[in-house]
Amino acid sequence: MFNQLKLRYRMLFGYGVFVLFFVALAVMVYLNTKTFFNLSEQVTISVNTVQGASDIALGISRMVSDVQGYVITNKIDHLKSYEKRLKLFREAASIYREEAIQNPEQRKRLTQLVLLGNQFDDLAKKEISLVQKDKIKEASALVASGETERLIDTINDLVAGFRVREKVTLATRQEEAGRALRFLTKVATFGILLSIILSIITALITSSGVARLINDAVTDISTTSTEIASTAEEHARTAMQQAASVNETTTTMEELDVSSSRAAEQAESAAAATRQALSLALGGIHPDKPSLGDTSSVREKMKVISEQILYLSEQTGQIGNITNFVSDLANQTNMLALNAAVEAARAGEHGKGFSIVAAEIRKLADQSKKSAERISALVTDNQKATNSTVMVTEEGARAVEGLAVSITSAFESVQQISLNVRQQAAAIRQVVGAMDSINAGAKETAAGITQTRLGIQKLNEAAQKLKAMM
């Protein structure tokens, strides 16, 4: 169950156990500390009570001495001292009776002590009254009667019992306080040790689980990024080769554009020569029309036309070969763009821009293919017309009698060739423009793949650093 928790809840669980243990430890320490302080207060009360009982016994003995001294010497100082000690005796008895109120036996002793003290005060007042009335003998006889000694002995026995009981109570409370203090020390010591052990165990369990999760994630990221980086590097090389091929094709298409322009000019020249030959032929066959030359001149013109048309046929064949090469390159570019789009989808956010560029390259490749197919069709028509024109001009050379018809047919064919060559030149210019766009797109694709590869390499380096830290 713990392994199924998320990372945040694992850490909270680990710290929660530690906090709960500390709370329990704090509660135990608080309760034991409170018990210890309560016992310490009771010990203090017992000590004060024992000391108070001793003070009371000492005060009573001095009260007796003061009364006897007054009876013997009749000095007022003894009387004042007696009254002062009597007041202190009653105050002490009241105070310690309140402190010892929890113990019924001790409270009873204090009550008896107060009663005996009052009895002694009554006896002392009689003796003092007799002295004040100058009945010294009667006062001395009352002192010597032993009643005072009996009261004093009873008081001393009572105080002694009180002190013994309080000492037992004091010893018991001191023992309880000692046990509480020792238990508190043990709780604090073992609590600290257990908290350290528990914190170490919790930290080890939590950190091992967290480290395992992070290590697995880092391993997956590292493996995936390495694979993507390798694929991106291969695609970068492919894109570079594609860019070089497209650049070479663009150069070839520019040369083809120049060749097509020259072919168009030659077609125009052939058309003009055919037009002139037609005029000469018509002039020779129809005498009623003005003649511009003889038959030999017509043959020479036809020979020139035949040579130009043959040269045009060769140029057209070269254009056809280049067009087929462009069509094949467009197919290859389309396949590369498709593969690049697939890898861009695998790369996620890093390959998003590259996917758009790949789509644009596919569109341009399709346009180049269509233009190449159109050029190929025009080249085929041009070759057919050229072949027809060559045949016509050869027949015209052999049969001057049918020269007018042949030259007319050649003139029409040359005009058609000129038209086809002009259309071919326009189509080639379109292909050149498309190839320029493909060239720019290929360069952007190569740059995008390179940037993606660098980003994946940085991601891989970060994953390796994190893995090393774990």
C-alpha cells in the first residue's frame, strides 16, 4: 500500500509518523512533569510542616520559660515575650492546619495541639494574674503543681507524633517524586533515542522509496531521451543530405530554366526560318506569286530547320531526364517529410515547430511533383511534335514538289513546338520557385532538427546529473 502512494503522500506519511511520535512523547513528558511538580509541592509542604511542628514545639517550650520567668522575676519583658510567642503559635497552627488539611490524622493532631495550647494559655494567665495580684506564693505553687509539665509533655508527645507522621509522609512523597523524576528522565532519554531511530528508519524508508521512483523516472527519461537524440541525430544527417540534394536540384533546375529559355529562343528562330522557307516555297511553286529564292535556297533553309529541330529534340530529351529526376526527388522529399513528421510527434513539444515545417515541405514536394509531371507531359508532346517536324522536313528535302505542303505542316509543328517550349519554360520557372521554397524549408528543417537534438541532449545531461545525485 505504501508503494502505491504518490511521492507527496509518502513524504507526508513519513513526517506524520514522526510528528505523532513526538506528540505522544510530549504528552508523556508533560504528564510526568506535572506529576513531578505536584509531588515536589507536596514534599515542600511536608518539609514546611515538619519544620513548623518543630517551631511550634520550640515556641511552646519558650512560652513556658517566659511564664516561669515572669513568675520568678516579675519582669514585664517575660510577659511581652510570652504574648508575642502565643500569637506566633496560633498563627503557625492555623497555617499548618490548612497545609495538612488533606490528612485527617494530622489535621486531628493540629486541632488537639491548638486545644492544648489554649489550655496552657489559660493556666499561664492564672499564674500571671496571681503574680499581678502579688500572690507570688500561690503562683509559684501553681507552677510547681506539675499541671504545666503535664500539658507540656502532652504537647511535646503530640508534636513528636505529628513530626514522625510528617516525616513518613515526606519520605513517601520524596520517593514518589524521585520515581517520577527517574521515569521522566527515562521517558525523555528513551524518547529521544526512539525518535532518532524512528526518524532514521522513516527517512531511510521514505528516501529509498522516493529515490527508487526518481531513479526509475530518470532512467526512463534518460533512455527515451537517448533514443530520441539518436533518432534526431540521424534525421539531422538525413535533413542535411536532403538540404544538399535539394540545393543541388535547385541549381540543376536553374540550369534547366536557362536551357529551356535557350530552347524557346531556338524554337522562335526555327519558326521564323520555317516562315521564311514557306514564303520561298510558295514563291517557287506558284509562279503567279512573287518568288523570294530558288529551290537550292529552300533546301538550305530546310537543312537549317532540320538541324535546329534535332538540337531542340536533344534539349527536350535532357529536360525530360531532369524532370524525371525532379519527380523522383519530390517523392523522396515527401517520404523524408513524412518520417520527420512521425519523429516530431514522438519528440512532443520539442518537435512541434518541426512538424509544421515538415508539413509545409510535403506540400511543396507535392507541388513540385505535379509541376514535374506537367513538364514531363509537355516534354512528351514536344518530342512528338519534334519527331513529326523532323520527318516532315526530311520529306520536304527529298520532295521539293510537295515542299509547300510539308513546309506548311512544319511551320505549324514549329509553332506548336514554340508554344510547348514557352509553356515548358513557364512550368520550369514554377518548379524552380517551388524548389527554392523546398530548399529554404529543408534548411529550416535541418536547423529545427539540430535545435531539437541539442534540447534533447541537454535533457539527457540533466537526467544523468539527477541520476548521479540519486
